Amino acid sequence: MTLVLIIIGLHLAVCLACVLTSAAINAVARGEPIRISREWVSYLVREWATVTLFIPMLALGRGPGNPRLSQMPATSHPPVLLVPGYGLNRSSLWFLGRFLECRGWNWTWSTSLRQRDATIPKMAADLMDAIQKLRRITGADRIQIVGHSMGGIVASYAINHLDGAQYVDQLVTLGTPWRGTDMHIFGVGRIAREMAPSSEVLTELAASSVPLTAIWSWEDGVVCPPENARPLEHANTQDAPKVQSISIPKLGHMEMLLSARVHRAVADALSQSATPTKNEPDSP
């Protein structure tokens, strides 16, 4: 019992240290002092609790999984593919997936991508396979994608460089470092370096081929500086797909995956998409 308590205590301490460090780096990047207030403490505790929860959940999301099709009749909503961020897997998107199902998106799939020794272009190719699999099983011509953090970069690369635009209605991102993040120095592997500001991969994503909604927060301690989670402004050129930015205050990077405010914003954004033509779905 003592050993268990020690492990739990260490887990809580390490998670708290990570959240405090990211909050401090965020404050330095913004050039603002940390002001201890009820709102700030509430934000810190929520982010700490979310990180503490998701780390053990990683054991439940190994492997890409399979599309989870609701037993309810299909609605007019297109299928949704959920893509996790750096160091995470499909377990981190379980809550968002269940929220969307309860709101009528009966076809949702939270998939995992192989990140070890990978690159963003390689993960984008794997994501294209997942897109085709979801289309085949559901019988949908086109789908929607929601990507958290790095997952948004991977999805955008697949859409813009691997002909994914012909299969995707729109992309919604949560805390995605569109212009890179200085926190990449704490990452491991090539994919972390590819999320550095002005990296070659990010430079190639200057515009979006499909409608894009970016949800982000000034308090995001992983995207540093936090305004780098906004899509590039020159993406909104004439005749280009609609690109919108939604800032939600007092929200941490990981808390986005549990926040009801974010879940509602995602549902609103997905509702704006055109409904694709559907064929008869295959058996899952």
C-alpha cells in the first residue's frame, strides 16, 4: 500500500510540475507576470487534473482501433475522424467522441497514429489510410476531421499534400501549433523538430484546401507563444476555403479535450459543413 501511495504521489507531483512549468513559459512568452487569482488557480487545477487523468489512460488506447459505429440510425451528419496530438493516442479523444455521438454524429472514430521514429508526412500517409477505411465502412463520400495539437498538422498535411481534400469536408483543430511552438525543444524525435517555428513542414501548410476552424486559448502552455495556434492570416485569400479562429479564455492545452466549451464549439463548427452523399455502408 505504501508503494502504491508513493507512485500516486510521484505521478501527481510530476504532472503538477509539468503544468506549472508550461504555465511559467507561457507567461514569459507573453511578457506578462503570473498573477495569482481565483481564475488562474482554477485553470491550473483543471489542467493538472486533466494531465493526471490522461497519462494512465494511454494504456487503454494502444493501436489504431476500428471505427466505432453507433447502433442508432445514421443521421445527416458526416462521419468524423478524431486525430490525437503529440505523445497521445485515441484514448485522449474518448470524451469528445462520446459528446459528438450524443449530439447526433453517430459515426465517429478516434484513431491512433504511429509516432515512434515517424515524421509528419509519414503519419499523414497513415491518416489517409484511416480516411479511406472510415469512408469504406460508413459508405460516406466525404468525412470531417477534428485534430488535437499535432493531430491538426498531420491532418492538414494529408489534406493539402496527399489529395485528402477530395475526401474531407472540413478540418477543426484544437490547440494546433500552426506557426510552430518553442516547446518543441522538450519533445523527442523528428516530429518534435517538425513543429518548430518556421520548420519546412509548417511552411508548406501556408493555406488550407478545405474550410478550417482553429480553436485555441491564450493560456495554452504547450503552444508557445499561444497565438501560434491561430491559422496563418494570409490563408483567407479571395476564393480560398473559409478559415476561422476561435479563442476560448482560461483553457489549458490538455483541458481542451475535456472542456464542454470546446466540445460545443467543435459541434457548432462541424454543423457548418455541407452534408456529403452517402452510399450503403460496409460491415465494420
